[in-house]
Amino acid sequence: RKKIILDTDPGIDDAMAILFAQAHPDIDLVGITTVYGNATIENGTRNALYLKEKFNFSCDVAKGTAKPIQRPPVGATVVVHGETGFGDIHSSEPKHACADPRPAYQYIIDTVKANPGEITLVTVGPLTNIALALDAAPEITSLVKEVVVMGGAFGMNGHRGNVTPYAEANIHDDPHAADKVFTADWPVVIVGLDVTEESFFSAGYIDDLKAEGGKVGEFIWDVSRYYLRFYANKLGLEGCHVHDPSAIAYVIKPELFTLREGPIRVVTDGPAEGLTLQKFDGRRHQTDDWAEMPEQKVGIAVNDKELLALYRDSI
Ligand code: BDR
Ligand code: CA
């Protein structure tokens, strides 16, 4: 089984990803680490603990950081994920489940060191906790198996962003952290809007999850009502893109994705703040800092039919 720590800002599609990871037999969900983003850190952490208690997860939950490392906070994405992150559902305070005493970045460091070469870090929120872990313990780069990131957009489907024309939400929330994570010397795979917007959960597909997926399917249906209203009102779509669950799908079945290799950077300020760039042409340039940078991977195509079947079967 593949051991993962899921770093998340729960978040409606984050909940879909958490439940996917928990459901699939090939994944050993060791820990959930929370980060601000879709919701405040308090609401997001309570949402994670609520899921842990409701569905009896054995994994740890560690509370992460409340704000980006450098830029001013963008604030919770209320319009997409609701006032407290879970749409119409207001998660109650957990009765038994409690968070690990360590902050998320320390939990990540300790868990990676205790399982050298075995942990895949899957990130579906802003990358702040991971950047803090890198700052405090740079040696983890040689101990992590892989870093799988939902974030960014490389223009494959014509999109470079969803928050601004040139920035995707997770990267826009903390571009400095993202740049640090992508330029570190460890294997990074990015599952960005290029692939997550190529998979679509139609309203009918989610109805089927409810009908066939027991309590988990019912919860996914309930939590997604607010999200689907956002998609209908703002984007004119009857259903939603498959952002965060796509990162879990990559861990389970990487062969569903076509990847492109090359170093990655993030624009950290100015009008294109949060823009993700990959150099993949192999050409040389007069001044070429890029030549020294680690080769990372970006998803440029996905088998969406199989991804949807994998998700439904898991739930
Ligand atoms: C990403 O931003 C958040 O709203 C979602 O949870 C996802 O992680 C998509 O851009
Ligand atoms: Ca997310």
C-alpha cells in the first residue's frame, strides 16, 4: 500500500479527495495535515476532524498554518466552498477526535523521517506547510518518495488560472511557498487545471454516488450542493470539475495521466502573481538559471473516463 500524507484545505472537493483516499485499498492514509485556503485554518481543521469522527478514520489529523509565508492572506473562498468550507454543512465540534499536538509542518517532518523513502506528500491546498517543513528540515527532500500537487495551470486547455486569468487558487494563495516546493530537489508531479478541468463530475454522476455509495456517497452528495450551485451560477455548468480527487487518482493509477518533464517556477508578484511556468523545450539560453534546476513533471492529459470509473468504484 502507498503511504500518503494528505495536505488539504477542506474544502468541498478536498472532502471528495479525502474520502477517495480513505476508500481505496491501495492507499494507506497515514495523516491529514490542514492548511488555510478554502476556509480558515480553524474551520478547515474542524472539517477534517469531523470527517475523521464521522467515518471512523484511523489517520492522524495535524493542524497547519493560518497564513502564507510572505504575501498578505487572500482570505477564505466563501463563494465556492461556503462560509465554513463545507457548503451547506456546518460541521459540529468533534466529540472524540482530536488533532495531533504538533503543528502540521513538524508532523510532516517527523512522519517522513520515521518512514524514509515511503511517504508520498499529496497536496491539494496552498503549499505553505510543505515550504515550512522544507525550511525547518531541508534533508526531507531525500526521504520523501514523491510530492503530488494539485495546483497551477500550464495552458494545455487554454487556461492559466481560475482565481485570476494567470493564477490557480492553491498557487495564488502562496506563490512563494509553491516556488520553493517546485524548485527543491525532490520529485514533484503537478496535477493542475490542465488535467483537473478535463474530468467532470456531472450532477447525475453525483446522484449515482449517493444512490450506490452508502454513507460516504450520501455525504459527497450533501456537501456538493453548494459547490454545484456555484458551478451552475458562475460557470453555467451542471456538475463540477475534478480538482483535488485527481491528485489521489494519480497516486493510485499514474498511468491515467500523460506527463511532461521540465523545471518549474512560479511568478511571485506583479500582475501574473501565482502563474506557473515549465521549461520543457530543451533549448539553451544566454543566461540559463533554469539549466541547473530539478526536472519536475506536469500532467498534460488524462483518461477522464477511467478516472471517473475509478472514483465511483472506490466510493
Ligand atoms: C483548488 O482550489 C480549491 O478551491 C480547491 O479545493 C482545489 O484545491 C482548485 O483550483
Ligand atoms: Ca483544495
